[in-house]
Amino acid sequence: MITGYVYIIGFLSIHLGLICFTYFFSRYKGSLMVNMMMTMALAMVFGLSLGFSIGIVLHGHLLYSTLFSIILAGITGFILGIRLHVVASIEGLFSGIMAGMMGAMVVEMLTISEGAALLLISLLLLMGTTMFCIRHVLQETFSTFVQKYDYVLLVATCMLMLLTFWTFPFSSMENQPSSQHEENHHMIE
């Protein structure tokens, strides 16, 4: 069970670190609309991933899972947009809040194994969105490198997605008992 949590925290931290590193150390100056779109897309997939993972961890506690998801996803969305523009950071804040709330509430209505499947889908979506946004930011700074190795980046992204699918800890997610089902079981006895 602990390995699943470490996997998810590490996965999300690596992607957030990659995006922040790319944003803060590149000379990217996109238009406001493009910055808002990238921030919204990243905040939504981060919020969904955070909402799904916190919903799995706190399954059976809708209030706590929703509040923690909203707080963490909102902070993540704000951090993603702060380098680009103030309006983009506000867009990221509210997109993250909305996605975190949706992710936690959807997982609460499902079993933990179904929530783990949704978490895997959201992590794959996060990886694709992250690589797309990093490629877009690096296109302006290193345009010849990105154009020369565009297919290599695409193949590397696909290989990372396969590796994520292969190493995803399904078994540790399925063994966690749901507190709501335990309460119902005690009420029946």
C-alpha cells in the first residue's frame, strides 16, 4: 500500500518539477491566451490526478478528500501559472480547484479498484499534457533542437507511457479496505 502512495507522489512531483524547471529556466514569452490555455490544461490534469489519488487514500471520507484535493490542486494550479502571468495563475488556481473536486467526488462514488483505473488514465493524460506543454515551451528557446528531434520526443513519450502502465501499482491499490464498506458490514452484524 505504501509503495502505491510513494509511486503516485513521486510521479506527480517529477512532473510538477519538470514543468516548473522548464518554465523558470526558459525564455518563454507566449501570448496571454496561450499561457492561460497551457496553465488550464496542466492544472486540470494535475487536479484530476490529485483528486483521484486523494480520493483513493481517503475513500469513505468525502469531505476530507474533497477539501484536501481542492487545496492541493488549487495551489498546484497557481504555481503552474505564476511564472507565465497573473491571469494565468488565477486560471490555474480555479481550474485546479474544479478538477480536484471532480476527481475526489468521482472516486468516492466508485470502488477503489475502479478509482485506481481512473488514476492510471489521469496519470497517462498528465504525462501526455506535460510533454506537450514542455515541447511547446522549448519550441521557442530551442527551436532547431525540437524540430530535429520531434519524433524522438514523441517516441520517448510513448515509451514513458508504456513504462507507467507497466509499473503502475494496481495490487497495492486494490488491497486497501474501504472504510465505508467496513461500516456497512458492522451495521449488518
